[in-house]
Amino acid sequence: MMDEKPFDKPVTLELGRIGRYRHIHTTREAADCLMTVWPLNRGARHRDAVETCLKVLDGHRSTADARRALVEAAMESDVLAPQKTSH
């Protein structure tokens, strides 16, 4: 089994319907999500994120690269969950 390549901080996505959140903790989870349950409004950032995650899983990029690519793809597809602010 390949290393899951955990993120330093999970990425929270709002998939399916409003209020339904999915927390992505690893590069493997990110790749699975990008390739299976991602909304149809996929663009260049989605394609880049899939490629980046696969490179990370193969040991050619960092987990920070995968996390950043996932966040960019989520922003492009408007599925990045609103971040809670701490005061």
C-alpha cells in the first residue's frame, strides 16, 4: 500500500449540496476525490491538481504542493468550504 502522504492541515470541501462537508486529510484522499466525486465544472486547476497529487504519490512532489493544488482546484470549482475565523 502506498504512503497516504498526509497534509499538515486538512482541506474542507463542500460537495454534493450546501452544508455537506468533506475533510481531505491526505494526498490519496485528494486524488480520489478529484477523480471520483468532483463536480462537473472542472477546469485547468482541476487537471493540474490531479496531476500534482499523482506526482506526490509517486514521490516526485511535496504534500504541500498537492494541498495547494487541491485548494486552487476547489476555488476554481467553488467547492472550498468557508474557513472559520478565530478571534
